[in-house]
Amino acid sequence: MSCPWVNRVDFKSHEDFLQNCRLVYPEDFNFAFDVIDRIAAEDPNRRAMVWCNDHGEEHIFTMAEVARYSRKAANAFLSLGIRKGDPVMLILKRRYEYWFALLGLCRIGAIAIPATNQLMKKDVVYRVKAASVKMVLAVDDGDLLNVIEAAGQEVEIPIKGVVANVDRPGWVNFNQLAAAQPETVDEQFCLRHPAADDIMLLYFTSGTSGMPKMVCHGYKYPLGHVVTAVYWHCCSLGGLHLTVAETGWGKAAWGKIYGQWMAGSALMIYDMDRFHADNLLRVVEKYRVTTFCAPPTIYRFLIKEDLSKYDFSSITHCTTAGEALNPEVFKQFYEATGHKIYEAYGQTEEVVICGTFPWMQIKPGSMGRASFGHQVELINEDGKPCEIGEEGEVAIRVTDGKPLGQFICYYRDPRATANVFRDGYYFTGDIAWQDEDGYFWYVGRADDVIKSSGYRIGPFEVESALMEHPAVLECAITAAPDPVRGQVVKATIVLAKGYTGSDALVKELQDHVKHATAPYKYPRIVEFVPELPKTISGKIRHAAIRKRDAEQK
């Protein structure tokens, strides 16, 4: 058995998986003690992390080293007065200190708040105020430390720490502090037996339709990612997994720490300065990555490269999540590499809700089928279960208890929590439909669905059709008000190099959509723009486009 936290690794069918999979864990689970320390004791020299950057630096850490450095990090936090329940924001990009700090906080019961290095002053101020952050630990990257100091002029940040050899007034050199700490942690400060409502992680959502909400995850959250790593990523003992994600986002928890280590795989961490497809592919080739996961955007860049130049012989499995995958991207990547891309659907609030697993037929563009432990239903506007092919909101039944990995609540926001947990379900806010084989198909966020002349039109299908046209680099489909139809489909498009917006191109794109999908879904309004409004995480802000259009009326 390569993963002692599950009863079986292989399943003959999806029904076999749902009925017979079992997760094995103690009720008072704490990842730092029950996984990290356990592996470090049983197999101390197991490779845990391979880390590299664009400047030629490289570090390889064993599980014993991860355990030791995380205990020293815990003591460093304790020396600064951090205790159980204290929120600590980690803005560490992809620095290896992130893993030591995160696990150190886990050991002592403090709340880790991963955050992206792309935050502006107002974002830092908002987060520090909203969560009553007691400490910010950051990497010396670009203007980030100045941004945090500027935020500190508007809101109190009690402790500021930096992971670098930086002598900066008002900042704690965390690396030096941790290096001087003992390798054992006083038991009185260790949270070896967490309660169900103890918060381990707090993530801020992307804020596509409003201010970011604070998603609270408890200490059993990592267990939900056993399914992620073992059955979706197909990580295994001795493997090397690379997920392309920055540590400030929930996707890092999916692919850069919990499930992969529980499956026996090491982490491949590429601390890139900027994304370049060639550099990423060279890392995959050089370090012999075995399992790979990236958002569809990355795959779109990869297929533009001459993939025949690279050695993919070490790769055994490829996955994607974050948005639905365009079938054309799937097709081109498969033709170039021989690897299929397995999709999954989840949220910051969740783990894998639906997925395409190895024993399933792949339907490119589909979210897949319901994952282990998740009773997924679609609920229509009348509050009733949907028929096959009918669109409805993705809802997860929780009358028998929450599935492993689902969030506890929205921090300090009981109204928002009650809004999504109601009538025995957790409502995701996403619209989808289900086919006769049980596969779910993403339509869009509930607020983004377009209602035109009695039709319901999901933006993703139209966006996918447009993305197949070589003139389109990026696009967003939104509703525009119309006196006759109520709403019409509008396409806001960033053109690829070599193309110029014109009436002729508008007509060509409209005709392309009419042939690629139902004709009534074509965009009656087309606008060419230099860039699309996006969240810090890179998601298109459809609401911002709708707001701008309304203001221009």
C-alpha cells in the first residue's frame, strides 16, 4: 500500500470508487504530527521537496528536514508571542520557507492565512483588518515590503517578518530567528488534538463579484486532498508532482503540500520570477516530473510551443482545474504529447467536488462525475432537483454531515455562511447541467448566466467557441441590457497578435460562434479591448464588465 490513509488505490469503476473507497485517519487529526512526523520517523530520508528558481538555486529536502525545520519555525513563532488561534498572514510566493512556516503554525494551532505577493496596499489593509492579523511574514520580492509598510500606516500590523537576509528596521529576520531555535517544541504549546471547530487555514476568495470572503478550513481539511492526490493527480510513492500555483491561492493546498505527501510523492517547486512556457517545460524535463497539474491558461500557452523539443517520458498523468478546459486545448495537447488532461472541479471552500478519474472515460470540457464523499445535485430556480440536461446550481447535500475537506464557515460572516448552507445543502453559486452518463458540465457563476428572449445562456460555452478562433487571445462573455430581449450576449475580446478589430472581423467571429454552438448564443455585441479586468488571482471579473457597461448607458 503506497498510501496508508486509504484502503485501496485502484478501482474498477466509478461506482466501485464511490461505494468502496475508505479514508483511514484519527479523529483528532493534525497534519504536522500525524503525517509529517510519522513519515519522518518511518522514512526520514524520503525525498520531500525539490526546489529551484530562475537564478540557478536548488534545494532538495527530506521529510526529516521538513519536520525539523517546521519545528524550528514553530518555536520562532512562539518566541514572537504567536499562540493558538492567532492569525498569521504568509506572503511567501513559492519560497521553500512557506512549507516550514505553514507547518510550524499548524503545530501550535495558529491560523495560517496564505496570501499572494500581488496584493496592493488596500488589499493588505483589508485583509489585516478583516482577520485581525497579528503577524505578516513576507518574502523580499519587488516592492512587497514597501507595500506592507504603507499598509501599516493605515492599520496596525503588530509583527512584520521577512524570509531573507535583509536587515530592515521594524522587521524580524525570520530565517535567522528560526535557525537559532531548538528542534523540539514545548508540548504545552502543541495542538496535538484539534477540535472540530479549530481553524487551521483561512483563505480569502478571489472576490469576482464583491469583497473577498474569508474561508475557514479546519484540521481535517488535508484529508480531503487524499482524493485529490491519490485518485485525481495519481501521485504515488517515489513520484515527483508539480502543480503550477502560487502559495497564496487555494490551488496550492490542492497540489503543493497535503495530499501529495500523503500519497508518498515529493513536491516539485519551481519558484519562477515570471511565467515562460519554455522555462517550465525545461524544469519538467530536467527534474523528471511524474505528475503535472496546471490551470487551462497554462496549457493554452504550452500548446503554442513546439512540444516535440521536450522530453515528456517521465510524465505519467496530467490534470487541470480552476476553470473548464477548452476541448480544442485538450485535443492539441494530446496530439503533441500523447497525454490526456484529466479535469476536476472544486472551490476555495472545497476540495474535489467532481472530477475525471483514471477509470473514467474523458469528456473534454466536462467537470467529471461526483467525487468520493460528495452527494452532488443540481437545484433549479424553483428549489427542485434538475432533470437530465436541465441547468441548475451545483449543491452538495450535507444532511448526513459535511464531506471531508469542506470549509467550516466564512470567518466572522454568519450571514454569508447561512446563505450558502441552507435546506440541507451547501450551495456553490455555480451553474451546471448533467448528462445521461452522470457527467457535470459547467455553465458559469449564477450571477453570470445570461437570460435572453427566454433562453438561458452560459458564458463558458460561448467563450470556448470564440477561443477556437485564431484571432482571439482572451475573451469574456457577459449580459448586456436590451429593450426587446431583456439581455443579449456581449463578447469583450482581446485580440491575438497580428489581428485588428473591424466590422468584418466582428461578423467573422459571430458566424464562427453560430457554427460552433446553438445560433441563438452568438454575441450580438462585440467589443475589442487591450485587456480584461481580472482579480489578483487572474480570474476575469465579469461583474466589472457588466458594471462598466451599465455606467456607460
